[in-house]
Amino acid sequence: MKNTVNRLYRLRSRPRGPVRDRDLEWLEEPVGELTEGQALIRTLYLSVDPTSRVWMSSTRGYMPPVELNAVMRGVGVGQVVQSRRDDLPTGSFVQGFTGWQDYCLADDSRPEASFTVLPDPLPAPLHTFLGVLGHTGITAYIGVEIGDPKPGETFIVSAAAGAVGSIAGQLAKQRGARVVGIAGGAEKCRYVVEELGFDACVDRHADDWRAQLDEATPLGIDVDFENAGGKIMDHVLGRLNVGARIPLCGMVADYNGYGAKGYQETLLNLNQLLMQRVKLTGFIVSDHVDRFSEVIGRIAVALEEGKLRYEETVVAGLENARETLNAIFSGESRGKLVIKVADPEEL
């Protein structure tokens, strides 16, 4: 790959609020020479996730913050274009931490260079391995297992039109629960109810969203699949039933404030975790890597049987990754967001 140019983003500063040009710098650099134990992977699709905003901050998380001046961390699907690794044959399609760049040098001596080779032939389009058949679909499945909704119970999920929430709500519905979504805007609420089959949806942009939530959960809430945090989570806490469960997946309301003094909204109803004897479980999908194959197989069967619907928005161009990440927090997106970086090659 001599003289090949690698387009990439380097993190130059910790963002406060939406990510700006000065935070993520767009550069072109030469691709390094391949050495023993390395594979050169060309990114084909890049996942855009709320957690990217956490990685950019200095806040303690489940992974260390991205170091300043380093290539921005990101999960992608790629193709091995050159290899000196037996486990990553040339031409194979792989999934792993490609980073926000065209080309990734995967070194077998570094754990973060671990990649999973995708099945051949592929059972679904490549980009689905970043969505419903990737980490977001698995997150939804594991989170619903943790919440364990029973028939007739009320299951509520925030960010219900998003990549994780949309799948989680459908899985809970299949278990017989009454499913209530929370989403931003009338159109998203329509999508969640009419196309995904939720029983109700609360418009968080509406002035009366609290009244809507109360009306949609007349018997209280048994499971809160929490993606939002902030004032929405606080109101939900006040409606939890005795013995309720909270699979804590994300707190997106806080993410864009990381680095800003006093950004967090107070959870006034936190005492309800005690009063209602609630079980709250924070979980990270990477902690369940040993179950990935099993869960992907189960989701694939549900898709084949027509029991799951999903939506993916594919944005063309790696250069659009920063704006696409900001779109998640502005509420413009629906379903899973991925960036198409390149087409596969015949190798």
C-alpha cells in the first residue's frame, strides 16, 4: 500500500457541548509499512454511537479516554487488504476498533487490535454488523434479559427510536410486556407505535411530557431500560413499582456536558431506588463478549422470521463523521447511524 493516503480524525481537545472542528481535526497521513504480526484493514463502515462523546472526555468510563492527538476511537467493519497475521486472512471482512480512519494497522500484540472475522458468506449486509447484528442489537438483547420483563408488566425505554431502544422495546413486547417508549418528536413517536408495535410513546419534546408519561403508565413502571438519564430518568424513578428493575444502558442527557462545570441534572427521586427496593444494573456490552455469537444467532433468527424491525441510516463519507455524531444529540437521527467509508475490493 505504498503511497496510500489515510484520511483520519485526531482528537485535539476535549469538547464542551457539540463536537467542533477544533476538537476533531481532519487530516491526511501516509499509511505505515506492514510488519510481522500486523494486518492492514480498510474501513468500510464506521459506527456512530453516543459513547464516542464519552471517550472524547476526560471522565472516567468503562474504557480509558481517547488520548489527545490520537486517532479517534471507533468501531467499524472493514476488509483485510494486506496481512501478516494468520488469524486475519487477506480479503476477509472483520469487525473491531478500526478508529475514525480509512486504514487501520492491526497489531496482534495489542488487545485493542483484536478483530472478529465475519462469516463467509455473509448472512446480511455488512453495515448490519454494526447495528442490529452488532453491538447495538446485542446491547438491547442483554439489557432486556437483565430487566426480565414479565407478561403484563410495564416496560419503558428511553431513546426508543434509537438503535438500541427500538430493538429493546420489540424484544420486551415479545415477552408479553406493555411497552412504552420515550422519543423526541411526534414523528418518532408515530414510528415507535405504528411501525415497531409499542403500546404507547411519550414525546419528550412536548410541554406536557410528564403528564403523557403518567397517562401511559397508569399501573406504574416495572422495568426501565434507561438510555437517557437527566430529568426524564428522574421522573421515571418516581413511578417505579416495588421490585422494579433498571438495566442502565446509557445517560445520553449528560454526555454533551462532559467537561463543563455543573453539567449534571440532579436526580431528585433517587431515594425511590431504596423505597421501592429497585434493582439497578449498569451494563456494558463488551462485558458479554463470550455471548456475542449466541445472541447474534438469536437475533438473526428473529429477523428471518419477521419478528424484529430495524432502521439504519447510512451516511456517505468519513469526512461527515463529526456532524453525524452531533446529530445523535440534536435528536435528528432515527435508528442506527453508520458512516459508509468505502466499498469492498476484489482481493
